[in-house]
Amino acid sequence: MTLDAAYPGIVDECVVAMVVSLPEVTPGVRRHPQDRCTLVTADSKRWSEFFPQIEPGPKHTRPIVLAPSQETIVEAHPDEFVRGLIHSDGCRNVNRFRTKLPSGRGAEYAYPR
């Protein structure tokens, strides 16, 4: 999995999730020498048990559905599921904007997206 090195907390969470899911593996964590990304890997033949959607062929032709075991997990942890979807999208930036308040004073806001 390739993650943005600017978010070490997300990298750490990924490593912990791998260890919790498959305690017999030791995740590898390596920073890319030129790009601002971190590669987290853990080799196991058991990953398909967690991600049955992994199959050969182009990703865009595969159905986007949860397996019954995944549905149970998502129902129990919907916030974490959505958070994971957002993090795995690969887009992390700060939205900045300026506005004029009713008082006439200018204000600047920034929030992560």
C-alpha cells in the first residue's frame, strides 16, 4: 500500500491494522527515495480472505460489493469504514478560503479534506 508520507499517523494505523489482521506477518515500511510517499507491505496468501474483491483483471470492470463477512464489519464500524474510504482515496489536501464577515472584518479558514 502506498501512503502519503506527510501523514505518519495514517501510516502507523495501516501497520497496526496489518499486524492485528495477520499477526504472523511483519509489515515492511519504506519511504520512497524521490517521492513523498511511504510503501507499507506485508506478504501473505491470506489477504484474499479479507479482500475477496482482489481478482485478476482491470479494477474498473470489477463489481463494487461487500462480501457478507465485510458487511458485518461495516455495520459494526461504519465511521471507521468511511474514514478508510477517504484515506484510501489518495487525496489529502487543505482547503483554504477567505471571506468577509458581516462585521466587515476579513477572515481566513483552512480545513483538511
